[in-house]
Amino acid sequence: MVTNEKILMAKNGDKEFYILPKMANRHGLIAGGTGSGKTITLKVMAESFSDIGVPVFLADVKGDLAGMCEEGIDSDDMKKRIEKFGLNDYGFSYKKYPTQFFEIDRKYGLPIRTTISEFGPTLLSHIFELNQTQSDILNVVFKIADDEGLLLLDLKDLKKMLEYVGENSKEFSSAYGNITKPSIQSILRAMVSLEQEGIDKLFGEPELELSDIIKTDANGRGVINIIHSQSLILSPRVYSAFMLWLISEIYETMPEVGDLDKPKFVFFFDEAHILFNDCSPALLKKIDQMAKLIRSKGVGLYFITQDPTDIPDTILQQLGNKVQHVHRSYTAKDKRNHKAICDSFRENKDLNISEVLETLGTGEALVSFLDEKGAPSMVDFAKVLPPQSKMGTIDDDTRDKVIKSSTIYTKYIKDDDRESAYEILNKKAEEALKQNNDLETNKKLDKEQEKIAKAEQKAYEKALKEEAKRQEKATKRMNTAIKSVMRSTGSTLGREVTRSLTSAIFGSNSKTASRVAGNIGSALGRNILGTLLKG
């Protein structure tokens, strides 16, 4: 809760432990085993930030943070705690907080989306678990999409783009370097695997705008944005991908503001160990850089985890405001981690850190917050204050009312599906197929016409040949008839001519004259006929 413009987090008798608003962007840690009280600590912090006008974003992994939208419920246990801490003297009261619910699915909150282009190849390579070669090719695919003006909005766009590049790998390799089809196929397989975990629901439009979560209500209180993560946490890669994207988006979008009296925004990352599991050196370096530089943009990052040693040292050493709940040592590894936790605090000679750390009860913690100069205070034992909003879950009707009453409800409740790579490449493929079909059809028509022309030519040639044969036969028949007629005529004419001649020689009644006349006449007739026919 807020008192004297400071965030009162815990007490130990009369001793008070505060987070100073101007040091809240130096990041923080809430750690401890299951059931140690981390969720209550998170709620008290988030409520206090909201009270001083700082918007908050947090993941509700167990479903018990949603109660922030309702007033706390008075009970005998709460009365005892309020009296024990003397909170009535600080003006403690039950109240609800301005809350917005989000979810990757839309059942428990407004759908929260980003585009493939905004998410980028670096984070995709991380969650797809690509090797360096495959990661380089994915970067090339994004470059080709940019060069060809193809929007990558959702997963189907990326899938279509990968198929397109794979089909035209030879052409693209000459301009962008070697692109192998096996690598393309490996990326597609990784994508299909993550689709089974629901990552496709993260991508699309409308894309989340930071101005819709980094805002205050009419009373100047920071809006508490809660992403329902009970199902999301079952897909660790999707969960870490989303949280990494949001941190990156905040880092890249928000301007430098330097030192402020209070943060502009606070981001809580629950189950933080998931973020760093199998994290590549390149990505770890990027997270480390963001953690170092994002505070100058007025943003505080708070990591929640069971064991702080799950967080890399380069990140852990930047977390100035710490609340460490119980840590029990059962194994050799636990004991090594236990020592590392103790060594991470500024020593308090009046406190046996190791012993206290193992015996802390629920709601009890070792605390160390940054002082006015930014130096960590000596570690001390304290009991975390109770929250002012409702502890536990809410019913579906209450959640639904909060969702629908949000000023951004109509903006995000419906999905957009602009023309992007998927539609454009499909259209190109359809046009290419149509052109190919038209070409094939034209080829078939040309072949048919050629076949018809050949058949017609063949029929014409056959008809000519048949006509020539018919005319030849007719000519032969005519010639035979003419020959017969002329032979007969020639013979008769020849006989008549020669009869006159032979009669004069042998006498008109001579048999010899008749025989000679007949022979000479026939021969003479045939010669005359042959001469006529040749002519």
C-alpha cells in the first residue's frame, strides 16, 4: 500500500520496508518456493504501483490474480492481519483496481495479437529452436518479403512465404545467398510443431498498441493489465515468446526519459525461469541489453521465480528490489543455490541469512530494497502486507462484465485479415496456373486444328489422286474406243483406197486384188490412226 508517497511492502514490528517509486525502475525479484507467498507479494506491489499512477502488466499463471478487479473481502483472518500490522493507522481500506483482461485465446480476456513482421526472425528462431543456418535463412525470407512488399501478418503468411522461397530457391539464391530446400523444410516442420501448442493464435491483427495498456483511469490510477496464462503456461515456448515480444516492443517503442519520480510502466514476468531455458547466447545478450537500457525509458522489470539462480547472473545483478521467500535445500544442487542466494544479499550482521531463509513461513520474506542513492539496503526479515483487493479467483460473469466494459473492447474483439503474403502469393499462383492452363488449352487447340488441317489436306490429296485415277481410266477407255473406231475406219478407208489402186492393176474382179487391197488397206489405216493419235 502507499503511504507518504512510498510503497510500503512489509513490516517487522515497528520497522517498515519501502520501495521508493523513483527506484522502482531499477527492476526487482520475487522468489520463493510453492506456497511461500509470492502471489500475495506480487499483488501488493501491483496494487501499490496502480495507486501511484503507474500502469502494470502481469501474467496470471494460476488464475488467482484476477481478484484485483474486486474489493477485498473482510474476514476474521484479514482483521487479525490488519490489526497485527497496524494498517488502520495507514488508512488501509478494501478496494478494487482498474483492470483489463487479455488472453491469447479469447475465452478469458480480449485477444492479444502481434504480427509476424513485428515479432521478427530473431524471436521466431528462438522459439522454433533453429540452428544458425536455418536462422540465417529465416532472416533472408523476411528480407525477401520486405523487398517484394509482402506483408507477414500471421502464421499462414509465413508458411506461404517459406513455400514460395523454397519453390524458387534457385532464383533467390543468386541474389540473397544459398537457400537450401532442406532448411526451408526444417523451419516449416518446427512451425507445425508449435502450431500444435497454439502459437498461431498469437499472430494476427489488430495488433496490440502499447498506448492501450500503458494508461491510467479517470482517477489517475494505473491500469492493471492481466493476461490469463493458465493454458499458455502449458506451452512454455509460446509463453516465453509472447513475454519476450512484449518486453522487446516496450523497449523499442518507448522513448528515453531518464530518471523519473516514478516509473511509466512496470512489467511482471511470472515463471521467469521459462524465459531463460535453452536461451541462445545471442538472445540472452539481447535480454541483458534490454534490462540494462529499458530503465532509462521509465520501465521496471520484475521477475518472479521459485529459484533466483534460474535467472542468469548478468540479469540477476540488475534486480535491485528483492523479496525472497522461503528456499529449502533438499539436494546438493539446492544447497549450492541456497548459498548463492544468501551471497546475493547485502550482509546483515544481526541476521543469520542462511538459517532464516530455510525457516521462513508463508508471507514471510527476506527483503532488500534500493535506498535514495540506489544502493541495496541490508537484508532483513519482514512480513509482507496483505492486499487490498480480493484474494483468489473470480466467476465468469464478473470477468465477462470487466472485459465488455473495457474502453478497448470493440477495438480488439474482432479479428482483421488484411490482404497479405498468403493472399497475394495464392493469387499469383492462381494466375500462373490459369496462364498455364490457357497455354495448354491453346496448345491443344493448335494441335487439334493442325490435326484437322492435316486430315483435310490428306482427304484433299486423296480426292485429287482418285480424280486423277478416274480421269486416267476414262482417258484410257476413250482412247481405246477412238483407236477401235479409227482402226475400223482406217481399215475401211485403206481398203477402199487400195482397192481402187489394185483394181486398176489386177482387175476389179481379181481375188488377188481383193486380198492385197485388204492387207494394204488395214496397214495403211493403222498407220494413219497411229499418226493421228500421236498428233
